[in-house]
Amino acid sequence: MDKSLEKFSSQLDCQDLAELREYARQSNQRISSILTEAVSSHLQRVRIRPLFRQAMDEVLEENSELLSRLAK
């Protein structure tokens, strides 16, 4: 599956960038590949978090009486 790529510019803390470059060198990866994976992973986490919270709220609401009795 080919993904369309677009160049963009960003900034990083100098120390973080140095560590990223070293990690890329040691792991024989391109910085762009590492950043693409990191951004995808982050976006997946932030999309799942609201769904998880909504599901937890529903479970807590549905079982509030039982949870209250268990807490005693």
C-alpha cells in the first residue's frame, strides 16, 4: 500500500534531535521513518483514549449500584 507523502518543516529541542539522529544511525533507520511511526502511534493512542473513557463511563453508570454495594 503506497501512502502519499508530503514534506513539512518542524522544530525539535537540540538535545532531542541529537538523540533522534543517533538512534536513527544505530538502528539503521531514516529519521522520517521513525517520525512517521511515532506520529501514527501517538494519533492512534489519542483516538482510542476517548472511546475507552466513554466505554468506562458507560460500565460505571450501568453498574453503579453494584459498585456502591461492593465499596461498603
